[in-house]
Amino acid sequence: MITRAGLISRDPLGPGVQYERWTLATTAGPLALSIATIDLRNPYVSFKVATQGDRVMGRGEKLSSMADRVQAELGINADYFDINETGAPLNAVVEEGTLVHNADAAAAVAIDRNNNVVFGPLRTSVEVVAANGAVRSISSLNEWSAATPLTVLNDQLGSTHGLGGAEVIVGPGDASGAFTVRSVVGGLSDLLPLRAGELALAGHGEEAQALLRDFAVGDTVAVTFNVRSALNDVFNAVGGGPLLMQDGKTVNDANAPSADETNVRNPVTAAGVSADGNRLWLVVVDGRAPGYSVGLTRPQLASLLQALGARDGIAFDSGGSSEMVVRDEGELSVRVAGSPSDGRERAVADGLFVVNSAPPSEASRLILRADYGAVLIGSHLTLRARAIDAHDQPVDISADPVEFHVSPERAGSVDRSRAFSAQSPGMVSISVEGAGARGLLQVDVVPSVDTLAIGGWQDPVPAGGRRTLTVRAFSGGLEAAVDSSAIRWSSRGQGGRVFSDGTFTAGAGAAKTVVSARVGERQVFATVLSGEHETQLAAQLGSGSGPRQWHFLGRPASLPGSVDNVSAPDASQALRLSYDFSGSAGVRAAYAESKWTLCGQPLGVAIDVYGDSNGEWLRGGYRNADGNNESVTIARHIDWQGWRRLRVPIPKQAAWPIVWTRLYVVERSGTASERGSIWLRNFTAFYPGPAQGDPCGAPARTPM
């Protein structure tokens, strides 16, 4: 239930595009929302789909980088992708009429040349007719692995591994779809390079043999790309899912990606379209931050789209991928609109972007900006002058001279670095002229501040480490600029000291230090934790089905394995996890499962592992307070024999408390067939600061 709603900002980004930032108070916790409203009938609204570095496979690209590359004024993350593996999107990609990646069963957003928008699954294929009449309808495009029987590739694949397959190079095609065979090669160690406009048919096994049989250099072949949707002419498309709404009603999408997350609160990304098809909403809700934004479930996200006025709605990849970027008027680059739950931008596979397609012209208006609406008398406020043309296109005026005027003159002045020096209290008008245009900014010069807040103290400081602390000052509800020289820092306690510039330096041990900042007559305090202490969770892990005992689970369910307390090879007591990956293919995993609540907010966990040197992947898993099941890598490969102590950090953005649920080994390679055992003991957690008032009430020790 929503108990309070607050509009933080409402800003035009370009013709037909408006961005709003909202905060909501609900009975479940706060919400932070970014909402963009797009007029689909505005002639200067256009769309672009972009992939990571213009490739299908790769290590991902930040959404802001993609947006700047396509000169977007707005963008959201889009499809789910093969994270930590090929990086490829899982669903369709169509870029300005060119099919770049095949569709799967999940929903996608499709847009035609007239900005008609529909949500739903696409059907894609490539039909290839050889010179001998052999017809192939190929469902795979830019999908390539050792398990791929047959696919079509273009120069956007992003991989060069041949994987022993066969390849037929054709191109370039003419308007009728006729291509000429350039090369036919088998047993490839590397894929042949493709030029723009060329295509490749690539395959393994029987399909590879058929390619070598049916194609010859010089042959003419016909290639037809098919994209089927509710639109007659799909110009741009990108994958997502699940469908949230159809014809004004919420739906339960049978092809929902990650269906187990339906009722879990997450950071989320979505799009909705109005019943008349004239308006599109793009929405991102931050999450996994209990004091800031708790996120939404998928049904709640559908309700939000309904409240905005959408008839149809779709979700996109969520969690740490959820993000919106916006380009403020006059700026040449975008900024991140919210707060991604990873604490930074995640590199993603693709995105959907809104572009101002109006022709650029000369500056018609200057925009004067500052980071604060007020400034303390005696301090300075940095100004930024930006320009837009008649259709809100940014105009670069960095080389143009500009002139500032302050009214009343006694209130202050602007120096060559474009910093306003506040000299007299009261409301001040600052105007700027240049590039044939003019802009104005109102600033409140305040004689004192009402409240202060210290920033940067919330995260613990490593022993011997440094942290820059900041101060935010407020007056009359406005945040005020305050020079660092006006802030007086002090500290008490033996854990470290704070210097005059706000730099905190921690001592050698685990400790807490109270720091204070004073501006005029106002003072604020914060407690900084430094160093860490270790809490024993279990010296010995017991097997069984009782509380805090560990039992076996296999994936697939038939996977042989066990969890018991058979001693390690050095005769020491420990929990044994045995596995046998030799009898099945695909991804296999052997789990030791339990439930251990980790009180408070641990920095990480550690465990002793007796390795079998088989090279398997060791991971751990936990469930946070939002109900999300998260996994962390403890060791990418168990390539050692004997005992080794391993530590893994727990991401700070997890919702607390967490319940540790599993320790497990994984094999992803289809050709690997190892079997063996590892042993586990001495499970501990690390907490910030000194070992007093431990949240679990367990014996604690400070690491040597």
C-alpha cells in the first residue's frame, strides 16, 4: 500500500520525451522510480536498439556507453543474457530492419517505422536455398558454440572460435536476396572473417557434412530473413519478458524468463503502451536497498503500468541489470538516472534507446545549471552553461565565450572558472549570454545552514585504509554548496583520525571512531567502523536433515553423490561432499544444502576446503530478506590437493539478513566427466569493526 508519493523532478529531454523521478513510501518500504513518457506521434521521436560494442557475443557494455554511441536522449536495459559465458542476448535483436539475433519463446518489444509498438513473442528464421535446390529453414542466427548444429552468422557475432565446424561464406547479397558463395571450408579452428554484408552458414556434425556437400564456390544462393510479429514491418526489436499486461488485464506469461522470480521484489525495468498506441512509458524501479528502494514483484510492476495508463506491458531483465540513462537538455552525454543495485553500472548485452531525430541547428537557448539550489555566504557554487537548439538538440558551446551577470551585483561575482562567489545573503539571479542565446538561474545565498549530514561513513574502512568523508548541508529545504574550508572536522576514539579535508585514516586494528563535522553553529556526528572481526558459525559441519545440518541434492536429480561426515584424507573431521559428473552431460551440480541465518550485515564468509584437484567450480548460495536466491563464486576451479582456506565477499547490496543455503560444486563443460570428493570445515563470517555486541551473540575473535 502506498502511503505517500513525492515527485522529485520532472524534466523534458527532447521533443515528445519527458523524464520524471519519483519516491513512494509504502507499507513494505520505500520505492525510487524513474519514469519516461514518450509521445509516439511526435515526428522527432525515434528508436534505436544497440548491442554490446555492436556485437552479439562479448563481455557486455555499460548502458551509458551504448546510449552515447547512438546519441540517445534516453535508454533502458533490455534483454536477459548469457551472463559469465558468451554474453549474448537470449532473445531477438532487430536493428533498423536488420535481424541480428534470433528470437526465443519469450516476449519482445517490436517497433515499426511509424513508431507503432507491440509486445509479444517474435518468430524469426533464415531461409537458405542452395544452387542444387536444397532448402534450409534455419532458426539460429549469431548463435555459435560446440553444440550448435546449424546457424547463420554475420559480422556482428563477436567470436572467432571455429570449434571444428564447417563454414560457407556468401555475399554480398543484392536486393533480391541473391548471394554468391565465396568460400567453403571444414574443420575450422577459427571462423573465417566476414566483411560487411557477408553471411556465413556454420555447422557441426551431419549439418557440417551437408554444407560441404551442397555448396560450392561460385554458386548463387537465395537468403531470406523472416521476422513475424503482430506488426507488418518490424524495424527495431529487442527481447525481454515476461508479458505483464494485455488489453488492460494482467497476464501470467507461460514463457516468462526466470519464472521463479515472479513474486520476488527486485529492481525492475518495464515498458507500457497506451490503448490508442500514442504513448509509451519506460520505467525503472530501483531495489535491493531497504533504506532507499525495496523494488517490486512482477504483479506489482504490472499494477504500476496500469496506474500510469498502459493497456499492454512487458518487463525486461531485472536485478543488477535494471537501469535507465537520461541526457539532460544541453548535455552531450547521458547520466545514470537511478541507483543500480550492484552499486555501479552492469555491463549488459543490449538496450532500447530513444533518439531525438530532429536536424541540429544553431543554439536558441542557454541552460545554466548548478548542483545546488543554495550556497552558503562566503562559499562558491560551480556553474555549467549548456545550449540547445529550437528542437532541443544539444549544441556544443565549449569553445564559445560566455558572459555572466549577477543581480543584485553586491550578492557576488562569477570568476573565470565559472564559479559563483557568494558575498551577500538573499535570492540572486545569475544570467549567462553567449552563442547568440541567453540563460538564467536563480540561487539562494544563505547566511547559515539548518542541518548537516555526513556521507561516506556507512561502509566500513579496512584496517589501515582511507576513506573520504563528505558533508551535505541544507538550508530552508534546499541543499547548499559549502566550501571544504568552511567545514571543521574532528574525531574521538582510537580507531583512526580525520583530517581537515575530510579524509579518514583507519588504525591497524578493528575499532570504531566517532567523527564530527561542523559548519558555523551546526554540528553532526557519525560512527566509522574500521577493521573487522571474525565470528565462528560452525567449526564442524554435520550431515543430516535437522536444523543447521547439511544434506545432498543433485542436478540433474539423478546425479550420483552424497553428503556425510567421513573423515578427510588427512584423518581430520569435516563434512564430505561427493559427486559423480561422469554419467550425464550439460550443466551438472552437487549441492550440500542447509539453512544458516547470518545475523547483521557480514562482509563475507570463509571456509576451509580440502580440494581434490579435479578442476570443478566451487560456489556458495544464500537467500536474502527479499527472497532472492543469490550465488557467489568461492573458487573458479578446485585445482589443489589438501586444505585451503577460502574467503568470499558478500555483496553489500543484498537485503539483510541473509540465510546461507548451500555449498556446491558445478561442471559446465559437456566434455568433462570428473568424479571425486571435497571436504568442508570451519565456516565463519566476518563483520566490520570490533568484536563487541556481536549480532549473532556467538563467540567472536579479531583476526591476527
